[in-house]
Amino acid sequence: MPLSEHEQRLLEQLEKQLHEDDPKFANSMGSDPIRAWSTRHIIVGVLGTIAGVLLLLVGVSLQNIFLGVLGFIVMGAGVYFATLRRISGGKLKPGKARKPKSSFMNNLEERWDERRRGDD
């Protein structure tokens, strides 16, 4: 049974809040909506991998160990680069902590405090 629109919005808010509060835990739990696959990374990585394989084959056919090892390293770097993900948000400057603007839990706490103040 699919979720209603309201439930999906609440789920998206909770996921976003989790990523803001504890990104390391959120990343370990599964897919990260903040991060996205980069087509450029995939294309450059695949081209680098193909170039590495060709270098490796040329090194083996010429019996040149240096060229074969270099091809293997280029191939590994291509695979690594192809699997990198980019962050769709802005980059953080060193030494400055990112402060969440208005989070779901902060809104709930504010509403709770308003209700308690109204009862007194």
C-alpha cells in the first residue's frame, strides 16, 4: 500500500533532518538523497578504466612491467573516479560548522514550548 502525500512529505522531512543531524549515520543506513551520481564522473571514470586496460595490455604484450603496473594503476583510478558521488549542496568552509536553519525537531520543540506557555 503506497504512502499518502502527507506521509511522504513527513518521511522526506524526517530523512532530511536525519541527514542534517547525523550525516555519518544516515549515510551508513542507505541511500543519500543529498548526494547524487555525477554523469561526468562516470564517463571520465569509464574512459580512464578503458585507457588503463589498454595500457595494461600493451605493457603485457611488450613485456614491460612498468607499463603494465602503470596501466593497472590508471585502471583502478578510473574505477574509483567513476564511483565517486558529488554533494549537491554547497561546500563547507574549514573551521565553520554548519548550523541547521529550521529543523523538524526544532519546530516540534517550539510548538511544545508554546503549548506549555499557553497552559500556565
